[in-house]
Amino acid sequence: MTDLFEAAGVHPPDAPLADRLRPRALGEVVGQDHLLGEGGPIRRMVDSGRLGSMILWGPPGTGKTTIARLLAQAAGYQYQQISAVFSGVADLKKAFETARTRRAAGQSTLLFVDEIHRFNRAQQDGFLPFVEEGVVTLVGATTENPSFELNGALLSRSQVFVLKRLDDVALDQLLTRAEAHEGRALPLTPEARQALLALADGDGRYLLTMTETLFALPEEPVLDVQALAGTLQRRAPAYDKSREEHYNLISALHKSVRGSDPDAALYWLARMLNGGEDPLYLARRIVRMAVEDIGEADPLSILVANAAKDTYDFLGSPEGELALAQAVVHLSTAPKSVGVYEAYKAAKRAASETGSLMPPAHIRNAPTKLMKSLGYGQGYQYDPDTAEGFSGANYFPDEMERRVFYKPKGEGHEAKIKERLERWAEMRARMQGEGGGD
């Protein structure tokens, strides 16, 4: 439904600045040249005069609604919009009936569904026949990963286009447009202007909302960074502990530690803590990093990681967060080895393959006379009492060939372990060759 202002292509005088500056052509959309620029996939659709159903996936304030509206305009489609937040089955049926009536009259419909991920699976299935028949060209907008939130059947009938968060260049273009629209410059120092872009965090709508607040201020001296901070409230970073951003950031933290980059690791740790992540969740992941990526290359790492967890548990925030930061730096700068991690996985596979094989008799416990008569414990050598401190005995089942699971590469503490294992392997081969393995 459009009102008189929309029909005339103008905005009411009390409309928010973001609406008054909404682009009137695809070429005016900023920050999405990879989709809308020359050779971009959406641009090619428009140039061909025929639109396909699509999902626009991107952060808030990147132009999803605007692009949908301008696509309909450019291709000559009737634009119809519904929101999954406020619409139900009855609204969908009405939208499809209206589109079918238009189609009979030769008019194509672009149905824009905002927050499409909020429709449940059954409601999403309801789109399929109308998309397949061409009754509507569906353009869905979502801030969530479509792979997790949308039906596979719906995804197979749509192209997914990823919108980028607006960079500083795109955001500055919006500021320039706002200043031209208002006929005056923002009352900001160059440093404060840059700080304003940072506050927007890639969200063009939020930037223009803050800009409108600044233009509404009474005439006063130019604001510096401190004065700007006092005027505007810093919003919380875009971070949802139960959504994809959570998994993206913890992956970035883990891989930065694994990649021996303490600076990047500290940055991602700070991002997650600033976003409200549970510090004890981070502590658990840090312990996992110690055992998975470092292991015997630096055995102290697991102690440091556990100590950081205990320290945070004792101190809480914000003091305890420093212990997590210290652990992250220690793990990032420690030598890395997946020797134990890979060895345990290999041992588990071998244990599954070999079933219930018994230990060799010489290392079985013999607490009774019957067990002793069956040979339990017979010939067992107590390694610390041998001349070399090493007996070379076989500790695998008799029916199983010896296997090597643990293969240290020689990083950090593992260099000494590797040297000992190689020496023991030579001694074992010599002793067993001499008949001394039992």
C-alpha cells in the first residue's frame, strides 16, 4: 500500500533523514558495487529485464529493502512488501491472490519479504508453488545465515546474494549526501567525523539517525571526539550469542591462537567480551585450544588455561578478563603440536577396529593362584629396575601388530620427547630381536 507522498515520489516533511535520503535509482546505492555495479549479478538481471527470486543476506542498514524496491522499479514489476514479524498465513494468502490477479492482467509482482527467516518451515514451504509458477518473484531479506534459517527447497529456487557491511568510504558518501541535503556541514572535527563512522559499525541507517540528531543540535562550537561521545550513545556491537556471529568470532579467536597471532587473538577475545559473551564459555574454549593445538609441545599451556578459568571464576569481570587475555597470549606464542590430538584419534579408531583383544599375559594382574597358573604376570619386567630403565617389552595385545599413534614433530618440549621415543624404538627393536621382549 502506498500513500500520496510515495505515489508522488516524495517523502513527508517529518520523515526520518534516512527515508528522505533513500536512493531513487540502483546507481545511488552505496557499498554494494559487487552486486549492483557493472557486471554484478543483480545488475545483469536488471539489464536483461527479467528478475529471478533471490535472498538478500546482510547486516542491518546495508540497503536490502531499498534494493528490493528499486529492483521492482527498474524492471517494471509491481512492488508488494510484507514483514515476517507482523504477517501470518492470511496475509500471505492475500498477497498471493493479489499477485495472481495482477499476473492475469499481464503485470508481474515482486514480493519483498522482510525478515524472511522469521517465517517457520511450513510457512516457507507455502512460498514454493507461487515461486515455481512465477506468480511472484520473491525477494527475501535476512540478517541470518540462510543455510541455517531457510528451507533447502526455498534456497534451491532462489539465488543468495550477500550484502557487505558499509565501509568507511560508503558511510562517508552517506554523510556527504546528508550534508548536501541539509545545506550545511556537520559540526564535527575531522577526528570526530571518523569516530562517527566507527560508531555506525557498518550500518547506514544508524549513521543517518545519528547524523539527524547532530543536525538537530542548537548552534554550538564544533564537536571533538569527547564531545561527540557525550552527545551520542554508543550502541552495543552487532553480536548475538546464539547466532552465526557467535560461531564466526569464536572460530576467528581459535584460528588466531592456532596461527600464533597474539594480537589478532586478543582483538577477537575483546570483540566477544564486548559483545556480552559468557567469559566462562571463552575459558572452556581456551582450555580446548591448549589440549588440541599445543599439547605436549608446551605441557604448561593446559595449566595456564585452567588457571585462567579458575582466576576468572574467582575474580569475575572485569579483573578476571585479564587472566583470559594472558592465557590467550600464552597459547598464541606457545609452540604448536597436534601430536597428542591425532594420536588419540588414531588410537580410538584402532580400539574400535580390534574389539575385545586381551592384554598380553605378562602385563595382566595376577591376584589369585589360578591367574598365576594361567601365566598372568609371568615374565613381567619392572622397567625402572632394568639397567636402561626400559625393558622393551610388548604392551599391545598378542594378536595385534604394534602401531605408532603418537608422532611428535619436535616442536618445543616435544623435541626431547621425540628424541626419547626414537631411542626407545631402537632399544625395543634390538631387545625384541634378541628375544628380550617378553
